[in-house]
Amino acid sequence: MSALKDILKEFDAHTILRDAISLTGLDISFANFLQSHQATSDTRHLWLAALTSHQWGRGHACLDLAALETHGTQLLGCSKQQLDALPANLRQAAHTLPWIQGDASPLVWVKDSQGERLYLRRAWHAEQTIQQQIIQRIAQPIKTPTDLDNQLQTLFGVDTSMQRTACEVAAKNNITLITGGPGTGKTTTVVKLLALLIASSAETLRIHLCAPTGKAAARLTESITKALPSIPSDVRSKIPTQTQTLHRLLHRNSSETRARARTLATDVVVIDEASMVDLELLAQLLEAIPVSARLILLGDKDQLASVEAGAVMSQLCHGPLLQKQTVTLVHSHRFNADSGIGQWARVVNARQGDAFAQLQDIEALWNSTPDWLSDAQVISFDKDQPIQHGNIDSYEVTRLQIQSTQDKKLWDGLRYGWRHWLSLLEKHLPSASTPISTPISTPISTPISSCTDAQALDLLQAFSQFCVLCAVREGMYGVTQLNLQIEKALGFNSTAWYVGRPVMVTRNDYALELMNGDIGICLPSANGKLSVAFPDTSGGIRWIAPSRLDKVETVFAMTVHKSQGSEFQHVLLVIPAQDSAVLSRELIYTGLTRARDKLTIWAPKSEVFIQACGRRVLRSGGLGAG
């Protein structure tokens, strides 16, 4: 008992070091729990347990022991001084851990060609499940569509692009990974693949289309609908357009996060935005989808990884496991490589060559980017006067370097960004004479001009034309504060509910059929009372009483993470003035590629933005092994 107390006392004494490495109370409690059940006399063992838990919380599948020695500061997100304060020879101590023995051990130590890694058992089990499922699917015989070359000729003509190649690879395999940036034709490829499979099958195929979030699912439905006119009419009607979330596909709710999913009755499953799928969710998906079914994963390997642990898509794309089943699409149909947004995407996402030279290229590009509001005149919302905006619309990519969120130039720019939405909203305000620049607060009981379904759809579409994306949630340049400032800039009071309040659902609500990421706008419904208009899957509107929405937040601004799977006509990407580990190349690339036509980068300190472009996120995991 004395030895146990001494070792815990020694471990708990490193309070300053624990705080510096950002170990949570859960990390510490986990290590102490293991010690209390099976004591060790080696303090390093407690540190290894706590660090493994710490890495899982930071999105890593494991604690990479080799990387801990070579680039531990980047791995743990700490300074060199803090890293040196850790006990010596942690790697050597790993194989003597008392908590890695047996089939039910809480930790799993792995040594293979990739090095040495320490896992929480749940993470190791998820990785093993994914690897085994993929190997089984690769080995599974599959019926290739007859007369494949002629069918590809019918769908693609003389086109020899990578889209055709991707379609051919997917037709010959029951698991395929198609990756590419925005606008590279991933959805178009899948639609043509589905047409090919349907035309070749004597039976009706059971096809499931899904995405990680409700917003991503809606975008997939929209993209497939747009691609259908290019498909021969005899199979067009057989291609589904309705998309569901992965949670709904698995019949999983928040209380069943690790429950084994039931086996799905399906022949083809398409998963869009696969980079957002975390380690455990993909393991559940693979267990639920029959080995005989075709599985097509779509996504951008260069985007942000999932919020939860794992960088599944990136590791599978770069590893040997699915090398023959992976196709990369590179030609963007949304913006070419020489366009403003395309140029920024290419330079930020460059992976080859000298890192210092890349940062020099980014700095040069930044210095040559015009200021968004330098030529802006006073912006008026008087309906009898045209909006004055100088040369704002003259450039595809602009920059903004103002320091204050209350700067008049910023407020004018925000009003301009949402000008069309504000003009449509004006007729539904409490008083037709109320100028848009004055505070608006309307009790639910106040009779006001009602909004039809068609008007609500127009408002939702107009609102999505402009979006503010933030790297962080808190601080002056975070989502929380910016939403408050934007409400002031647009003339709204930040009361609980008001006409025009945009809200995002933050948790799946199956009773209301609302998914995490769904966006609605508070408007006067047919009875004149405030309701929240959400788009439904049929292209109409669903009206939900505000009193029924307890898991929503105002969404003039959202995080880059929340924006994945979406696109906007104009994006204002906000980079905070203070550097942090959150700021990375992947985050900036994801944010700027949400823009379809125009991009504005707001970076109060350009050096912080440029430094962030050179910081890559490297999540530890074993899926890159063969």
C-alpha cells in the first residue's frame, strides 16, 4: 500500500508539467484508475497511460512512441522545455507496462514495421476491425458489369479523364476510395457509376446514399440531382437522390455510440465527405455493410480530419491497404488552378518541396491580394437607393487586416455580404417602416407579416450566399463573440428569438427529424407567430416552434469544422490574431475551399496566418500499414 501511495504521490506532484501538456482530469484519473487496480512501481507507466488518453482526446488513434522521440513537441502540442521535463526512456518502458497483458487489457502495445504504438483498447479494436473488413472486401469476389468498356463509352464518350478511371475502378471492386478537392467531379463520377451498375443488374439494386452530417447529406442530394440530366433516361429514374446521415443509416443515437450496428440490407453504399468519418464510426459502418455490397467512399483527403479520433481517409489514401482501389481526381470544375481561389488552394495545400519556399510563396500571394474594403463606400440599405460598394465585386480573392470586430468597415462589409438576404427579410419585419439598421426584437405573440414556404426557401438560399467561417469558437475572433457582433452590425438585438435569427442544430434530434448541422431561420409562419423554417428533403419547408429547439445556436458565423460538406458563394475566413495549434494548413485549406465564387481572408496579423499555412496536422494511427 505504501508503494502505491508513493508512486501516485510522485505522479500527482508534476502539476505544472501536466498543465503545460494540457493533460485533462480524465487523463489523470485514467492513469490513477489503472494504478489502483494493478499497481506499478514505475512512474513512467502512469505517464504513458495518461499520454495515451491525452492523444485520444486530441484526435490521435494512439500514442506514437517513435514519433514521441523524434518530434514530440508537435505530437503532444508542447514546448521543447516541457517535453524534456517528461521522464526519460518512456519508449523503453512501454513494453513493461502491466496493463497490456491479456485479451481484455485496457492498453494495447503494438510493434510493427511502422514503429511502436500504444493504444486504448477501444481504439486498437476499431483499427483492427477496419483493417480486417477492408482485407475481406478486397478478397471478396465481385461481379464486374458486362460489356464494361462499351458502357463507359456510353457514359463518358471519348473522355479519358480520371473520372472515367474512377468509375472503372469502382465497377471492378467492392470497396473504392475516390478523393479530390472541391469541384473535381466526385459526385458526377458516382452518379455515372450508379447508372452503370443499375443498367448491368438484372435485379433492382438497393442503394444507400449517406453523409456524416445533415448539411453534407443535403449537399449530396443537391449534387446528385444536378448530375442526373447527363444520365441516359432509361436508368435516370432508378438513381436515388435522397441522402441520409450515417447515424440514421445505422439507427444510432447519442446513447448508443458504441453499440454494434445491425447488418444493413443493401447492395451499394455511397458515403460522401468521408474525411469527416472518425475511427470508431467507420468500424461500425464496415461491420454493418455486407461484405458482398459495394462501398464507395468520397471525400477530400486534404481537408480537416474528423472531430473525433482518427484520420481515416488520409491514412487509407496514403497507405498501401487500398492503394489499387484509390483514385485521386485533380481537375476542378468549380475553379481552375489559375483562378484566385484555385491558386490559394494549390499554394496552401502544396506538400512537396521546400517548406520555407512554400511560406515565401504564401507571403507573396498574401501581399499581392487586394484589400476587401479599401474602395468600399458607405453602404446603404435604403430600398430607394442602389447599394454603393465601390470595387468590392472586382476581385475573386481579397484580404482584410482590421483589428477590431466593431470597425465600421467590417460592419459595412457584413451588411453588404448579406445584402440580398436582408432585402428579402425586410418585408417580414415587425414594421415595414423599421430600417434594417435599427434593433429588431419581436415577441412571438406580436402579429407580423407572415412568410410563405416559397419565401422561406428564398431566404434560406439568400442567407447561404455569404458565410463567416472561424478557426476557433472563443475569443475576439471566435464564433461566440463574432455572432454577437454580427447581430449588432446587422441591427438585431441578441434576444432569444427574433425575425431573421439563423440557427444551427448542434445535436441530432430524431423526433423532429433534425440533424446536427441543419440550418434554419426564425420567421413569421402562416399564423403570424415566430417559427423556425428548415428545408426538408423534398425541397419544401418544415416549420418548428422555437420552444421545441433546445439544441441550437445562432449561426451568422460558424467554425470551419462545421462548414465541411457545405459551399457558399462568398466566404469570409477569420484567422485569429494569436497563434495556436488549432491553426493548420488543413483548416485553412478547408475554409477557403468552401468558397465557390469569392473568398475574403480576414487575418489581423498576417504572420499568424502565414505560419498556420505551414503547420500540418499529423494524426497518429496504424491504418497506413499494409
